[in-house]
Amino acid sequence: MPALDFIVQPRIAPEVSLAVDNHFLHVVGRPSRTRIGVLRVYDFVGDVLSLGRYHLAPAGVDAADGCALHRRHSGGRVIPFGDGFVALTLVLPHRSALFSENPMTLSPSQVMNRYVRGILEACKLANVPAFYPGRDFVTVDRRILALVSFEVDRDGALLFEAIIANRRDFSVLPELLDQVDRSGVIKAEMLTPDSTTCLAEVLGTSLTTEEVAELLRRGFESQFHLAIEPHTLTTLEQQAIEVTAAHELHDDRWLRQRHVRADLDRHAFTRVQLGLFEAYFSLEQSRFIKDIVLAGDFIANSTAIERLEHDLRLCPVEWRAIDAAASEIFAQPENFILGIGPLRTIAETITKAMAS
């Protein structure tokens, strides 16, 4: 029976949490590991606004103002996090690891559909009638309970992520946005109390993070026929995580990797399945892309987005040329971009900026 390490980390610091996932993404496929992957459940202290990997971060945010900014490893929407929410990450050697030895067995569009079943099973154990209608939300009676997303790194390792509304629901999003983004850099769909819910509301009682973690452990264990066993970080693991947190994911290095830039004076957006797809770029000789940043609510493997932004530099701002560059990258089975509809959306959005 395949086995996973199980880690529960209430009240963990955001940069340390990111570093834990970063560490296991790097080591999960090593032959020396006796377990196939890691299931981790955690939460943060205070009010937190969680950005997807590809959102622009607004400037001048001070956590002392009441809300902190956090950027996930995976893409997707902007959502609330912190007090009242519980997060889950599942790290595996590749995107199909619980189903096949072949990484390409699951297509990118199947990944969330398959791994969300562990969450649905956990809800079933608690008599919560959760449903996955597709895309990136888990719902109860059509009201949003959780968000799911995923990343596949350059070595093919999978990070499946979820944020679950435990004692508060996602309708606090407008309040948190007002605190951290008065200039309106972050564009997000407003969620209302009527369209959201939480475990406490559905169950009529509050669960601790540890209790939610135990439900998730049992849910994934039952759904995927796994042995999920508690794991205490070793001294070497803690040292590696601390170094990563201090040098790679601290001092805004991670959070500010995408931010508003005055030199990118062309901008256009398209409304897509998950929200918005945006392009910010500048021109060389009035007809070539000098530099470009893609932003918004899409889910993609970061390696593909890095390559696309690189390959579009000095590309003519013409639909055919841009679409050809994107098509070449996303024709490769390891690459994906979800939540924007047809792939031509990329070229259509960029060229739209030339008409404005």
C-alpha cells in the first residue's frame, strides 16, 4: 500500500509554510524516500489575503495595517486566508503519482478533479454534502466551501493546494481587499455571504485545525487506499526549510516577484473562466514586445509561463506570431494553462492592447 507523510502545522509563519512545500517539491521523487509523498495541513494567524502565483502584488502593504499578503505556489484566484481557514497541500513526484507510474496518465484538466476527491471524502465523513462542480471551487448547496489549485515544477513534481473555509467564509474577501489594495491593482470577483459557506455553518459547530486535518487524513487515506503516517521534520529538514525561508521566500522576494511596473505601459485584459487574464508589456520600435508580464486568475505550470514570457520578448505584436509562440509551448504534454478558455485568448488579449 502506498504511503504518505502526514504533517500538521497550525499557526505556521507564511514564509516557513512556503519553504516546507518548496523543500518537499525538491526531494519528493528521490529514491531514498520511503513514502510516495507528503500531505500537509496548516493555517496562518490573523487576516491574510492569498494571491495566486500570477497576480500582481500591490505596493506599500504593511501587515501592521491588519491584513497580510501571501502568494501561493499555485495559480488561481485571490481568496481570503488566515484565521478561520485551513489549508492543505499534497506533494507528489508527478501529477499522476496516485494513479500510475506514467506522469502523463492524467491530463492537466483531470488533476484537480482527481485529487479533490480526498477532500470530498473527508467532507462525507463529517456529513458535509460537498460537491466539485469543476474548475476550482468545492461547494455545498452551490455555496463555495473551498478553493483548489495546483502547480507542477520544472522537475515534474506536483503540488496540489486547497484552502478550506472552516470558521469563516470567503465573503470576507472585499473587506481584506480594501485593507491591502486601495489602488485597485488586484482585480477579483466579489463573493457574497449568499454564495459562500464554511464548515462551522454547515455543521453547526466549530472544528479545530487538528480536527479538520484528521478528517482530511482519513478522507485521502480512504479515497486513494493509502497509509498516511505522521511525520516529524528531522533536524536536516528543518535546517533546509529555514535557509529557504530566510533567503528565497522572505523580505518580499517571493511576494514581489510580480508587481506593478511603470515601464510596462501597455495593458489589456480578458474576462475568462476563473476571472481575468491580463497582459502588461512594453514595446520596442513600436511593433515588437520588449518585455511582458502575464497576470491574473489562471492556473498553469510556472515553467511554461516563464518560457512564454521569455519567448514573447522581441516577438511582433501580431496575433499569428503570438499564438504560434504560445501554441508551441502548450503543445508539449508537460505544459498547461487552465481557466482562460481557448489558447487563442493569450494572443487576443495581448493584441487588444494595441487597439486601445
